[in-house]
Amino acid sequence: MKALIFSFMAASLLLSSCQKAPSKSSQLRIFKTNFIDDPKTFDPRKGSDPIASTVHFLLYEGLTRFLPDCSVEPALAMSWKISEDGKTYTFTLRHATWSDGASVTAMDFEDSWKKILSPDFFAPNAHLLYVIKNARAVKRGELPLSELGVRTLDATTLQVELEAPTPYFLGLTAFCVLFPAKYTLDETSPSWANSPLQQIVTSGPFLLKDYQPGKNICFVKNPDYWDANNFHLDGIEISFVRDCNTAMQMFEQKQLHLIGGFLSPLSQEQILLFKNKDEFYSRATASTNVVFFNTARGPLINTHIRRAIALAVDRQSIVDHIMHLGQPIALEVVPLSLKKEQRFFLNDRAISQAQEEFQRGLDQLGIDKSVFKTMTLVYFDSPQQKQIAQTLQNQWKQVLDIEISIKQVDWSSFLDLLNKRDFDLVQGYYAAQYPDPMNILERFQYKDSLKNYCNWENDNFSSLLNQSFTVDEKQRNYLLEEAEKILCDELPFSPLYHECSAFLLQKNLKNFHQTVIGTICYKDLMIDDE
């Protein structure tokens, strides 16, 4: 108890440290929330997780931006033209400035996208740009950067040539990985992302005011942002408190306007306590909780073993007894919120089938069950994730009579082992970055894509995705569904359930909107006088 009280007092001090002049800031509309960890990078080109992405949406701007319904509207691009064949987009930029006063130009976009696609540049989401002509070949070092289909026609005109007509391309430009860093910043200030307070240059609706690693981060409204008059918040203060009970105490003391989601997860007890109260907000999101298999390691190279582990899981029990939000169990790969029709490809807790598949896999590999004692399921330190891991461990023991260890790691270590693919099984999730089924499917198209944590590749699957760019919408939907069937047959990962967000909002927080891909729309967010 003393430790909890100390933690709460420390968190209160951390949050208040952003307010250099309390009497003045009390008159401002300062939105206060919590993250369970620091952003891993301030460079939007290198973003790979919800915390970093949230910061990037605050500090940077793209060609377009998401509306609450996940459609897009003009942002740094005030207009665009699309060629008759649907493959060439010509964007005209509006007058906008970087935080150092320089104009945002088409070269900022060209340079940033070319950096992402440079073979030696670490960019976990580089695959998002593979729709651009020659992008994958450039990333693999097979073609020079000069062959990439991105050109600056003049300071305010950017032309992008795609491999094929891409119906979701404008939505893609609204995701923060495609937001540019300032041209030449890497050369003039090579360490700018590591020393953001001194060197960062941004273009978005907020400016970085203060950052204390491990403590808090504070933003102030950018008065020079092109659309500043339509943003209602004067600033944002974010504490870094990992313990959900401490964050809850801060919320109950009205030191936070919002907690929840992937940014500051609520515990099972907190969800049960608040789910029927006015403060509670929930919606279905295009994200799925899964167990990733490292298909290049141990018995998980065998499809029958992977099927057995997936079929042994009682997903409905996990949703009913741990999650409590009525999440739909995942008997398919693409989240239901991204589909027009619901189609199931898997069975839930198919005990006999799981046991048959398991024995077939053991026979093919010539191994026995003892090998699984050396394997570990890793999960990040969230109350729900711990309970899910324990449940999976028990279900695999009951159905398959195998013993798989479980291990909890902090968020930073979790992201690191994913990027290095240093795991047997990982309990995590994937979340859509633009509202189209392709966003889930494409990350498993190439083994060398950094988001393809499973080390899996299938020629037929890849061919179906490529064909989907050359047909009409009806045929496209069919091809994507066929590709999804292959994933559900090969099972490089086991989907568990599709996510629903869970937030707690203070009553004076108005116009809170979360898109289906999980982003928060800060433009409309308002705080009433208390």
C-alpha cells in the first residue's frame, strides 16, 4: 500500500511538472492523459506502435487527415488530381510552415519517402509504401532511389506514380508513417530524434513543449499551424504511469481527462466497474489480438503443429471471462470492421481436430511432446495480457498435454523482440493503419517485411494480393478472401479475438471520437469549464 501511495504521489508530481505557471495554465484548455510508456521514436518514418504514432499525429501533418468515419480530407495537400488509369496522383500543397518557419515543400515528402525506402534505413512500416512504383525493389537494393515513383515537380507539387490503381491510397497518406520529416534535417541535425527538445522540427497542430523521459511529455498548440483556428485545445499533458491502479487514481482525482485503449489499458476489474457508467466509452476497432508463431523456429515450422495450437484455444472463454466487452472471437484474419461480409475460416476449441493435427505434426517432425518444454510464450505487461497468457497455457496443457512457459516483458522489450524476431510464440496484436483489408493481409506478403513477425511467406498468397490490384471491386473482394483462406490454413499466427477499445472520459471532455483504426481525432476535442 505504501508503494502504491508513493507511486500515485510521484505520478501527480510528474503531471504537474509540465505546468510552469499554474495560474495561467488553469485558464487554458489543457487535455491530460496517460501512456504506459515513452514514445520509442519522435521520427514518424520509424513509427511502429500506438504510443509513438499518437505523438506523431500530434506533431506532424500529412497530405490528408482522417475524419471520425475514417474518410479523409485535405491536410497539407489542398487538392489532388488522379490520372485516368488511377496510377498517378498529383498533389498541390497548401502554404504551411515547419516550426522553424521554413515552408513545407514537396521535397519534404519525396525525401522522407525515399529515406523510408532506402535499404539501410530502419522503417518497420516500409511495406506501406510498396504500392508506389518500384518501391519494394528499391528497398531491397535492386533499383536505385532515382527509380522510385515519387517526384517533386516544383515546391508545391508532388507527383506519385503507383504500381497499380490503389483504391485506399488517399487513406494511406493520412497515416502518420507517411508524414514527412523536414528535408535536410537528417543532415543538419543527425541526432534530432534523440534530442527532440533541442532539435526537433515539426509541422502539426501541436509543438513539443517539454519531455522528461520516463516521466511526462507536454505539447502546446501550434499557433502557426495552417488550421489552428479549428483546434480547440491549448495543450496536451501526458504522464507515463505503467500501473493501471495509479492511473485510475489519477483519473478519479480528475488529474486525467482520459485513460484507456492501448495507450493506458484498463484492468479487468476497472472495465467491470465502469462499463455501465457514463464515463465509459467503447467501440469496435480494426485490430485483433493474436499469438504470433515464429515459423522459422522449432516445431512451429510445421503447419499441423501451428493448426493444433490454434484449434486448441477456447476463444469464447477468453472473451467472456477476461475481456468483458463482448468482443467477437476471431475465426478469421481480417477484423470484422474492415469487411462487408462476415466469413469464418476457423473453428473455436476444436479439441478432436486439434489433437489429430498435433499428432500428425509430431509424426512428420519425428519429435515428442517434451520439446515444447523449451518453448516460451511472451506477452507485454498488461493485466489482461497476463490473464490471457495464463489461460492459453492451461488450455494447451488440457487439450494437447504440452507445457509451454509464459514470460512477461515491458513494452520496450516486447517491441524489441518482435523486431528482432527473437521469440517462439508472442501474444500481441495487429491494428489497421488505413481502413482496408489489404492493410492486414499485406504485412504477411513478404518474409523480409519488418511487420511480418512470423517469418512466413507463401507464393500463392502473394500472387492473390498482387492480382487484387488489377480487377474490379467484386473480384478484388473475392481475391482478398481467397488470400485470407490461405492464412487461415497455414496459420503463421493464431487470431484470438477482434478488439473493442475501452476508455474512461471525464464528463467535461467533449467531442471525443475514435476512428475504426483506433486513432483519436484531436481536432474536435474540447474541454468544458469545470
